Amino acid sequence: MEGVGDTVEKLPVEEAAALDGLAMPEEGIRDIITEIRHQQSSGFASLRDEITSRDILLRKLEESATRLSEDIAPVKDYVTAKMQEEAHSAMSQSSDSPEGGATQDGDQETEEERNNRAQNRCVDVMMSLTEIRENNEEKTQKVRGFYERIYKASPFTSLMLKFLERNRGLKVLIDCDSSNISNLVGRLVNLDGVKQDGRFLNVFVDFFQCKVYLGKVAGEVTVYEGYKIFIKSFGSEVPLARSLAQMVMYLIFKNRGCPYECDDEMHEKLYEKIVQEALQKKNTTGVCMDDLIKNALSMQSPLSREVSLISVVPAMLVKYSSQGGMSQLQEQMPFLTFFFMQHVIPKMKSIVN
């Protein structure tokens, strides 16, 4: 649950991500992807006029929803390919880093050392931005473990921390002893405009103060890897990843935490339809949906749902790991995942790089 705040300095805009070779079996989804791919082309003006028509975009997404099981495969293939591309890119950048020094015998070990050095540097910065209530060595190591698990979960979540590493106005306040945040903050107002007490919250994002409040969280999930099934425990790193993602959206897009800029009508309307489709899916009997997604869609106002839903992507990657989380996202929220990778990730990359 999040607070509402002011805006920050204008950040640069990235180049649009290329979608060469992506073929979609249904006309509605192909139109949407084509519109995004050509947003900076010479035909941008006509596409903008078409997309800003609420009736046209609604019709396209309604048509796609009726054939979701058939349409989803190409999106899944694209997302998987982009995941592999990002992982390879992250590895290559680490290998090329001047901090690693000259190539030596045992190159694989040297590459691992470089990756660890980049991780440790980023985690050190995040720890410097974090205040732990009644801190001691045990709590310090526990919180450091939160950031390390977020960093390692996926190239996308490590990119998120690298972005925050370069935007050091953030403050994270953590209570490792209590499941609520009442020892950190008192009464708050969320994006629904509802006044709440810290005794009933385990996490809160205050955009106005650029602060994240976090209590102790623990849970378990069933993870499937091939033919193997096992139980994975998770802790406060999942709500922390979700909260940090919301702060990143706020800092990048300067639009109350929404994943698009104020004057970006195309992505605004596209994202609205993605949220509407997710709500319809949530209300459909027999549809499997993770608690993170259901909780985001249970927010009362359109603003709070938009802010909450986009942060589900990195949270799921941390909760289930990169492979498991992406599999869940592809099955449950394919268009949200596509939007995150095609629109949000390039924004972060343009700033970090």
C-alpha cells in the first residue's frame, strides 16, 4: 500500500525496444505489437490517433481475450527470448567491465568474481540507504540477504537495484522483529485515499517522502522445476522487491507511480486495458492467479491498481526465482509481462547504461 507524493527531476527517455521477427497468430494482438514497434516511426501520428480511440483499443483487447490460450504462445516465446538476451547481456557487460582487470587463467572464475564485485557494490549502496530498527550484526546480515536475493533473482531485478544505486534519494526503513510497521511509522494514507494505521500494514511506499517501510514477512510457495516439485521459503525480500519496483516506477515516469509518463497517451491506454483484462480474468471462475496479482487487483481505485500491478513482475521473479517466476507470469499475466519488458526495462536500461 503506497503513499502519494511529488515529482522528481525529468529523466532521459530510452530508444524503443526492437521487436523484429515476432509473429502473432491473431489480428488483435498483432495490431497492438505493431503499434508499439512503430511508435517512433514516420507513421507515429496516425497510430497515435488510432490508439487513443478508446473504442478501437478496447475492441482489439476484447477480441484477444477471447482467444488468449491461442495467442499467448508468441508472447511467451518473445519474453523467454528477451530473458535470455538480458541474461547474456548482463554477463557480457560484467566480463567487459574494466574493474575486472586483465583476463587471467581460469576465466570463468574471474568472470564470477567480477559479477560478485558488481553485486557487492550495489548491495553496499542499498545497505547505506537502509535504516534497521534496533540494529545488530544478525539483522544487518539478514537485510543484506534480502538485497542479495533480489539482485540474484533475475537480470531485471538486478537492473532495478542498479537504477536505485544511481538514484540515492531513497530511504528504506526495516523492522526485522515485527510483522507490522507501527514501530516505524504511525498513520498513513494509501493510494485509495484511505487512512490506515501502521499496526495493520507490513509494508508501505511513501512516494512523497521517498521512503519504503517494511516489517517481517515469511511464507512458502510450491515451485515446479521440470518434473520436480519442492517447497520454497521466502521472506521480506518479496514485498521489498515489490515496493522498490513501485519507487522505481515513480522515479522513472514521474506519474504518481504509474508505468508511463503523463503525456504518453498510447502506453497509458494500453496499460489501462491490460489492467481491465486482468480484472476480468480475476473474476473468472477457475482461473489460477497468484496472491501477489490478486492483492494488486483488489485495490479499490484505478490508480492504486495500476501502481500495484506493474510491481508484481519483479516481485514474482524474486518469489519464484527467475525461471519459475517468468513461467508463472507468462501463464497468468502475459501481456503485463510483455509491457514490462518492452516498455519499462528499456527505460531503466537507458538510465543505468
